Amino acid sequence: MNHCISSLFLSLVILTALPVGGHAADPADSSKQLNFVVFVVDDLGYMDIGANNSECFYETPNIDRLADSAMRFTDGYAANPVCSPTRYSLMTGKYPTRVRATNFFSGKRSGRFNPAPLNEHMPLEDVTVAEMLKSKGYATFFAGKWHLGESEEYYPQKQGFDVNIGGHRIGGPYTGNKYFAPFKNPEMEVESPAGDHLPDRLARDTVRFIEENKDRPFLAYLSFYSVHTPLMGRPDLVKKYKQKAASIDGAEFAEEEQVLGNQVRKVRVLQKHAVYAAMVEAMDEAVGKVLRELDDSGVADDTVVIFTSDNGGLSTSEGLPTSNLPLRGGKGWVYEGGIREPWIIRYPGVTPAGSESSEPICSIDLFPTIAAAAGVEVGHDVDGVNIRAALEGKSLDRESLYWHYPHYSNQGGIPGGAIREGDFKLVERYEDGRVHLYNLKDDIGEQHDLADTMPEQVDQMRRRLHAWYQTVDAQFLQPKDGLVPWKPE
């Protein structure tokens, strides 16, 4: 039996519980401006936290306690199945396809065809969430993974952040001793003592920023390098999880469809990787350290806390460290395992403690939601929406969510697009134009293709998806060796 069959099938009824905090910290009825703490965990899958998965192999007590005091979204998404595009959407509220930032920077792998043209930085003219809040007098802080530009002119301090600890061009902790000091990170002015652990270092810097700015409004954006490869864990935690894994039986891997070449691609179906588990728990400890500081500084009741990831868990490549089951696929795939994310939001005075919402939300929604909470009128177009209604337990007035990934991922995922409307999700393959239709309410694992039996639904959703392609100027696979890929009319 799969060790990680989820609590995803829990009731999707919004729970009614008391809100956290002693008062409603809301610009509408409070003179005090809200603070914002954003946690973005790299490569963390939906099923990788206990709050989403009652049988999770990894232990995440701090994140679970956050969920107990907040609203947990069962249908929260990343805007893309890999990192840089989703990070762009979190920063700007826009679909990354608009600026051709559709793969990690710089992912230009070819397959049967050449990939779509790729922009490799977040344009400086885009307004970031930090620039927006800075214009209202906020102190702004960034720590961790950036991966939104190839040179210093595109780094966090050029995009509205007063402080940048560790954010630069690369997508992982690949300098120095990687997850252990000395880090030799070019954006860390002060080196850690030998053996210091990166997630804890980033948390301490975040805590210090909160201590120093508790008397003014602030944005603290902690973007972990964890739990991205290289797979490296604290020895004490690795030992703990090796002992825990020894008692778990069952097949760890199964076969997944293969897009690149003829080799068999495996997918992890059982959470049992001790090193990855150690990385998850260390990240959870770092989250707990920051949350405790909000309490100790007396600002928890005035701070909106947002916890999410940038893409699905890594299940089909690079060590196959986690299982996303019952979700299909993982990082690099437009199946649910690649785009459905942990989303936990604690908005004092608004979100009932321990509540749950099945409203589909996406990383494009972060910017407009923070803007509204801070009382900032957004003076330009964004794709996301203010999800305040969902945070209050109501429905969102949004017709569709879209995905566009015209690339061959490191993880073997299909170049493709997708649209979700209500319970239905349409997946379109870019090599040949084939489509698949799934009812996510009945088939969260995307195993039962309804395309042949529901042609009207397919036609309606496909026309809307193609109209969106035009709106965002979507680019597609390019010819290779005389072969011409499918392209929407």
C-alpha cells in the first residue's frame, strides 16, 4: 500500500473556526499597516507536509501548526511546473508567458523539437511586490533563492528589496559547501562559521530583520533554497529518518511515460527518502524560528503569513526523492503533481483558524492580494486576483486558470499547456496537439481521460485556452532537423 495516500480527499467544506489574533488587523478598520511574511520553499510538493497528508513520511510540525492557525488551500497552484516562471508570477502577479519566461533560467533543452524562445530575466520594468510595498513606506527583505536574472542588474536589490541575503543568478546552493558553510555565496556579505546549515542561516537573518523593523511595516520574503538538489541533510536528521524508513515496506518506484528518448523513466510512489526527509524537517524548523519571532516581537496579530512552493515535488529525476501520489507526475510536468502546491495563508482577523478552502488559487494571486491587504491600488494590469473572498470562506469569481510550458524539462515532463475550469482540467500536448480531459473531483490522479466521451467540453475549454495563448503572446515548440511541431491555429 502506498505510504502517502493523502488527506487530499478530506471534505472540501470550509471549516468554521475562530480567527487567529486578538483583533482584526485590516486596513479597512485598523490604523496599523499590515506586515507580510512570505515563505517560498523550492521544489516542495503538495504531499510533502503533514497538513496536506496525514500519512506523510516527513515531519513538519511548525508548518502544521501554521495551518492550524490559518486557512489551508486544497487547490492551490504554481503558475508553472518549474521554478523561475513561478517566481516571476509571485513577484509580479502576471503569467510568466507574457514575458516569455516559460522555463527555469536558463533551460534550453531540446527533444524531438527545439524549445520555445526563452527570456532569461524578470524585466526591470515589471513592478514587483517589493517595489509596490516600498512605495508605501515598507521595509523590504529578501533571503534565499532568487533565480530571476543572469546578472547583478536583475538581483533583488534592483527590484525593490532593501536587503538581499543570498539571492543571485543560480537556482541552487551550488557554491562552497552547498547546504553547509562556508557557503561562498556572492550575495552573503557575512560568511557563516564552518558547518552552519543554510536554511537555519536564512531563518536567522529573517528573524534579525523582523527584530529590527517591528516598529514599521515590513515585507520579509524568505525564499528557501531547500528542498532543491543537491540532496544533503543534517546528519542527525538523516540518521533519524533512516531508522524511520527501515520499518516501511513496499515498492518505491513505478514507471512513468517517457518523452525524451527510449529509456524507461521511473517515478517515486513511496515516500521513504531519508536525506530528503531531513531537508524537509530542517526547512520546517527554520519556518518555526521565523514564526516564533513574530510572536516574540509582538507583531503576529499584524502580520499576514503566506506559505507556498514554486512547483511540484521532484519525483521523476535527479534522485527521485519524493512521491506526489495520488497526484500524477511532479516537477516539470503539467499534471497535478507538477503544479499543485501547498498554500497556507494566515490573515489575522480574516482567515478562520484551522479552515480549509477548495477554491483554486495560483501564484499570480499573491501580488494583488498583498496589494489589497496593504491598501495599495494597483495601477497596472495583472493576471491574478485578490483572493480576499476565498480567505473569508466565499467563492472567487474567476472562470479559468492556465498553464503554458513549451519546453522539455529536466524531469521528463511533456511540453504542454493546460486549463482548469471548475472540476475539469484539459491538458494539451505541444508536440502533436493531442488533448486529454480529466475531472479532478473524481480523478485527482488524472488516470481517466474523458476527451473522447465529452467532445463539447473539450471544444469549449480548448477554444478558451487558445484564446488565452493569443492574449499572452504564447510561443511554442520550434522545428528541428526538418520536423515541424504542432502549433495552435
